[in-house]
Amino acid sequence: MADLVRTGVSLERELLKRFDKVIGRKGYQNRSKAIRDIIRELIVEEDTDENKIVAGTLTMVYDHHRPNLADKLIEAQHHAGSKVLAATHVHLSHDYCLEVVIMKGRSEDLRRLGDQILSLRGVKHGRLVITTTGKNLK
Amino acid sequence: MADLVRTGVSLERELLKRFDKVIGRKGYQNRSKAIRDIIRELIVEEDTDENKIVAGTLTMVYDHHRPNLADKLIEAQHHAGSKVLAATHVHLSHDYCLEVVIMKGRSEDLRRLGDQILSLRGVKHGRLVITTTGKNLK
Amino acid sequence: MADLVRTGVSLERELLKRFDKVIGRKGYQNRSKAIRDIIRELIVEEDTDENKIVAGTLTMVYDHHRPNLADKLIEAQHHAGSKVLAATHVHLSHDYCLEVVIMKGRSEDLRRLGDQILSLRGVKHGRLVITTTGKNLK
Amino acid sequence: MADLVRTGVSLERELLKRFDKVIGRKGYQNRSKAIRDIIRELIVEEDTDENKIVAGTLTMVYDHHRPNLADKLIEAQHHAGSKVLAATHVHLSHDYCLEVVIMKGRSEDLRRLGDQILSLRGVKHGRLVITTTGKNLK
């Protein structure tokens, strides 16, 4: 804790106001601690050895009326082969589906598959959650 | 974009170094833009009206040898009633399971269920992903 | 048991031979009892009031290379609306997927959705399992 | 088709009446064809080499209030190891859950796991569907 450094960020006043509201609700006393925590969280999520075997889920919401999108999603998952363990799909509304893909494999491969799927047109929102298996869990 | 303000964060030198490495790999040119993006992402995730109907997934990894944990997970999900749409389970290893719970309901209720499940002993890692449905998607 | 009647069936000799082998392995002493049991099972599965609310699963194996099949499967499920609770998909091989659709609704509607999906070209094998909820379970 | 043989079955008059009703609704013109079809279906399901690799699903409905049942279900699935690909769970009512376990492995092993799970107290109804993969599909 001794060796602290300081860095800064410029952002829209409106964004900062909403950020303060969110972190206040979460019980933070000051902004610095809150930013430090989300930086740390990003690192936990991203700073894994690319060759490490991890488990992960990819949550996405998509418009099932978009032609060929379901075909492309299946295709991308099949192409990824044994990295995709299962996918579960629910129908949220007349237009939207939510699908969660469960994966296991090299961290690098899971990220690539995530990026590939989330970039498909018609996929509205998506989020990759990486976790680890066995004793490295924390 | 006009009305920019500046704020700062103090953090361990080591943490900042790892952060720079991660954002470099993600293609960021500077720290300010990266911090702004994760702040924005937090807001999208957190700054929802508590009564708004959202969809979400809860990813968790747990030790299935922990006595009664499976019973408690089922119990918590049943107690949440119609907010839980489905849960999919895969077996990661001799000891660990990964389970994803798909939910829809008031944002506040999903967060509460997430917190409750993640606080159970034996649940090693968990992450709630909140998304929205319909035209508020972005 | 008193009021027994007798009915018959004509079938290929080869089919009968395989049937005898299967029921022998299952421990049946005679054909009549085995046929009676599968007739009874069919009735349990089929002879439900069309308006009764039941739960069911539809298991299917399909060739994911068939163009537009994934789109049609999603479309059929969405069209069925709230009757489809969730669907889980695994990748069996380079060519084949297995998907299980979990449903709840009027027995008649579940059967119709099952028939509709199983008749799509590229769906190789499928089976609807109907079960009941609550105290009618047996 | 040439080499037809005839066999018979004795059954309760009431059962036969219900059978006729069911097959009538399914569009059968005569009983013999209907019995032949369910015999054929049984053979497709059962007459697999015990060592053949097949895919299957196990659908079950259970009372989640039964103590330790969820633990036992997880335990049985983990013990089966890589034969269990995924399991999806929905909450049918205050008391009952429906779970579908997706499996791949030796036909014999899948049947054994199915029998073991369906014999647990609190599991109300269950059904194993065996299908095959690749070119043996019909």
C-alpha cells in the first residue's frame, strides 16, 4: 500500500454525476477507492495468462428477427468446437432472446470467440465473464 | 463532449502497471479513455431504476462437495419464484461446477438474489450480468 | 384383470426377432406382457386432456449445416411464446447438435409445437417427453 | 415387407379402448400398424450395442423440498464424469422442478445413470431419451 501513485481521467460532467450516484448507492466514501476497485476488477478479468485454461460464460441479448443470425451464432459456436460446453436460450419478448454460452478453454480463445459473437449484427448487448477452475479461484 | 471535468485516483504503482498492460493489449492509446470506458460500463450496469424490469445472468463456480450447498442454491432460486427463468449446470472438474442462472425481473430483486447466492459458503466466484430488454438496449 | 381381450399385430419376422431380443434383455418372460406395457406407456403419454397444463421436453438432434434451420427453430420457439421456458444446446460433433426445449402449457399445444419442429428438414431424430406437474404426477 | 408374421397380446378391455382412442387421434387406420410402430420405436431406443456411443437426455420432475435430493442429483451427475454434458433446470411450481440432463457416452452407461437418478426418492417422473449421433441417425 505504501507505494501509491496518482493518475487522472477527464470525463463529461454528466457522466461523473451519474458515477457518483452509483458509487454512493454502493456505499463508497470516495471516488478514488471506487475507481481503484473497478480497475482491479478489470485486471482480474483481463490479466490472465493467455494459455491458462479458464471457464467462462458469454451472455448476449439479440434480435431473433435478424435474418441468419441464429445460423451464424450456431456456426461460430460449432467452429469453436469443444470449447463450447453448452448454450441456454430463453425468449425474453416477442423480439428478443437471451442466450448464455458456457465455455472452457484457453483464456485467449474464449475472448476471441466472445469478441466474434458480440460483433455480429443484431447482437444488442453482451458480456463475457471469465472465471477460473480449481485452486486458482479467488 | 464540451463540458469535461477531471478527477483523479490514487493507486498502487504495481496495480497501475498491470492496468497499463491490460489496456495496451486492448488497444487503448491512453489511460483516461480506458478509465472513462470502465466508468461508463459500471454505470450501464448499475444505474438502473430499481423497479425497471431487466434480464440478467448470474455465473458462479462452486464446490459441489460442500454439504447442502446444492440444496441451498435450489432453495434460493425457488424462493425467488418466477424471476428465475432457467439455470444450466456443467461439471468443470471432479470438484467444481459452473452454474448460470438466467433471470428476469426488477433490477433490485435480481441484485438481491445475486448477492444472496454469491454469499453462500462454497461458492467460489460469481458475477452478475445485468442487461436490459427491448428498446433500451444499447 | 378379469376382463381380458386379445388383439394381434402383423410385423416383419426380422422386427419381431429384434423385439424379442430387446424384451429378453429387459427381463420380460413373454411378449404379451411387453406389448401391454408399451401400450400402457403410450396411453400415459398421449391420453391426457388436451387442455391440461403439463410440462415437457423436446429432444432433437439436427444437422447445423442445413441452411436456415437454426433460424426456423428459433422462430418456431418464439412463435410458441411463453410455452417455451428454455432451450439448451450442445455440440455433439462437427455436424450434429443436440437441443432440448423445455416447455409448459396445454398438452395439445406442446404436442403441436413438437410435431412442427420435428417435421423441419434437417432434424434427424426427436422425441417429446410429456410429464405432469403437481399432484397428478405418478 | 414380404415375410410377415403375426403375434398377439392379451389386455384389459378398458386399456384397449383407451389405446384405440389414442391411436385414432394420432390418425392410425388400424391397430396393427400402431402396435408395429411402437414396437419399432422401442427397438430404436433399446436395441443399441451397449458399447455404442450415443447421446441422450434424461428428463425428470422432482420435489425440491425433499432434503438432500439436490445434493444427491449433483453427486450422481459428477460421479458420472464426462458423460454428463450439461443439465438445465426450471422451476415449475412452488414444489416441483424439472431438470433435463444431457449426456453422451456408452449406451449402457447412460441407461445406468438414468436408472440410478430415477430411483432417488423425491424424483416423481422421469424419462430417458436415447438418440444416436452421426450417420446412424434415422
